[in-house]
Amino acid sequence: MKPSTDSNKLVSIVGAGLVGAGWAIAFARAGFTVRIFDADPRISEQAIPWAAEQLQELKKHGLLEESPRDVSARLTRVATLEEAISGVSYVQESVLERTDVKRQLMEAINHIADEKVIIGSSSSGIPASAFAHDLRISPRVLIAHPVNPPYLVPVVELVPSPQTSAETVECVDSLMTGIGQSVVHVRKEIEGFVLNRLQAALLREAWALHRDGIATCEDIDKTVRDGLGWRWSFMGPFETIDLNAPGGVADYANRLGPLYYSIMQSRTEDGPWDPQLISQVESDRRQHLAVDDLAKRRDWRDQRLMEFAARRIKRQ
Ligand SMILES: NC(=O)c1ccc[n+]([C@@H]2O[C@H](COP(=O)([O-])OP(=O)(O)OC[C@H]3O[C@@H](n4cnc5c(N)ncnc54)[C@H](O)[C@@H]3O)[C@@H](O)[C@H]2O)c1
């Protein structure tokens, strides 16, 4: 991706954990100067060295045109929210997934932000109207929900609240497209938006299949990894079924609609994920991967994502 030459390129990341630090890379790589703020100074301190390492890896995989050092130089740690917000055009909020924490932060931003700043929230499922309602900044707040890590997986869901202005949506669409993200518009607020609702449907069935002794965790994972996931890495569920019947999607619905209806009817009981089931799945997963190896495996995942991104960019 080419660095931008636009002079007004100053954004801020508020909350520099897993997702915030990833956003910092996505913006800096696209030529933005990025201010990084976290309520916990130890977290913001770690963010820049971590980002520098990831940038080296991106370079190795051919996913960075500039030198990692030049990109890292655009990352700055700041000590207060005021410093983070002052004079920036865009804030990517990435604090904890809690309505009270996000509301408190929005009230603080409302107090100090100038008239123009736009705020995108990384919220995974809490809609903006739950924490950004009835403030001076409300027309300039929306959800910009990424997948982790945002510098490797391009999709971002934009979800306006009823108080978000159309201009804000348009602005964030062009900002996100400009840094190389793939924008999805969620047209009405709904808990979990589109991505996590799709994931919830799949996980609901995965937990139930395991609970009922139908398949092991490994075989359920394998079904997605070596089956559904192959097509899903380049086409979605509607295109998948359109191609899976001679006459297209209507033909597919005609042939297999009754089967899917019967499956759906077999899953009417719903409760929270059961603690006993969680501990069964935990012990099953731990046989494949020890807790101490989780971080190493995350690095492995990110390497695979980089290889995948590099191959995909070559094909485009
Ligand atoms: N982890 C994921 O896979 C993922 C994916 C997409 C979206 N998200 C969303 O991104 C957001 C952040 O998630 P995460 O996984 O990075 O969590 P995290 O716990 O790694 O990071 C959250 C950070 O926010 C900081 N923080 C809390 N209150 C703050 C405040 N008032 N001001 C500044 N910093 C504050 C914390 O110190 C912490 O470092 C959440 O809304 C989450 O749902 C997460």
C-alpha cells in the first residue's frame, strides 16, 4: 500500500490493547501519523515496540512498501486523552467491550473534542446508541468494527446509530477504503452486527454438536478448516449456495430449504453457554494446545495470515 501524501493525516487510537495496537499499524502503514493512548501506560508503552516487530514481519512478506522504521516513526505514544484527541481528524476507540466504560469515555471526549473530530468505535457487538447517545458528538460517532488483527484482515463493519449523520458514514467509508480496509455497511443497529451474528450462528451449532457427542472439537474445527472455510476464504454463503445447485440460489432453496428448516427446528432450546460444556471443550482444546503455547500459536496464525494476504494481493 502506498503512503498517503495528504497533509491532514493525524488520527488517534484510544485503547491500545490487542485491537487498538493493530489499528495503529493499519493507519501508520497508510501514511497517517498515529497518536496512541491507553488508560494503562504499560499497555501503550508496549504498543509501539510490538507494532515495530509486526511491521518487520509485514516487510518480510512483501506487505509493506516503506521501511518498517519509517512507518514506526509515525507512531507516537501520548499520556493523556486530551493530547490524544487534540487536533486529530479521527479517533479509533478500542477500549474494553463494556457499555459503562465506552459511555464514560464518550462523555470525556464530548467534553474536549473539537467540532470536526469523528469517532469510530471498535465495539464487537454493543451498538453506538447504547453508549454515544444524546451528546454533542453523537452525529460524529459510529461503530467501525474490525476483525483481529485489523492490519491483516481487511473487513470493517460500519454501523451508524440513529443519531449518526450520513456525512459521518460517508467520511469513515472513504477513510477506511483509503487505508485498504473492506467496508461493510450495516444499515440498522443490531447487537453483534453482521459478523458476530454469523459467527454466533456457527458457534451455537458447534457447541451443540460437541455437547450431544456428535463430533469432537477437532473434527468440528476440521469441517470448517478443510471444508467450509476453503470457499469462505474467497466467497460468502450466498454466492456459495448460488453455485451449489444447477439453477442457482432459488434452485438450491427449493432442493435443500426443507432440510435447513428441519435442522433449524431441532435447535429451539437456547441458554447461556453451559459451564460444564465449556470445561469439556477447554480440556479437549488443551490436549491439542497447552495454555503456555497460546501466544506462540497466535504468532503462527498471524504468519499464516500474512502469507495468505501476500498471495491474495499478488492475485488482484
Ligand atoms: N479482540 C478481538 O478479537 C476484537 C475484534 C474486534 C473488535 N474488538 C473490540 O475492540 C475493543 C478492544 O478490545 P481488545 O481485544 O483490544 O481489548 P484489550 O483488553 O486488549 O484492550 C483494551 C484496552 O483498553 C484500555 N482502556 C480501558 N479503558 C480505557 C479508557 N477509558 N481510555 C483509554 N484506554 C482504556 C485498557 O487498558 C486496555 O489496554 C473492544 O470493544 C472489543 O470488543 C475486539
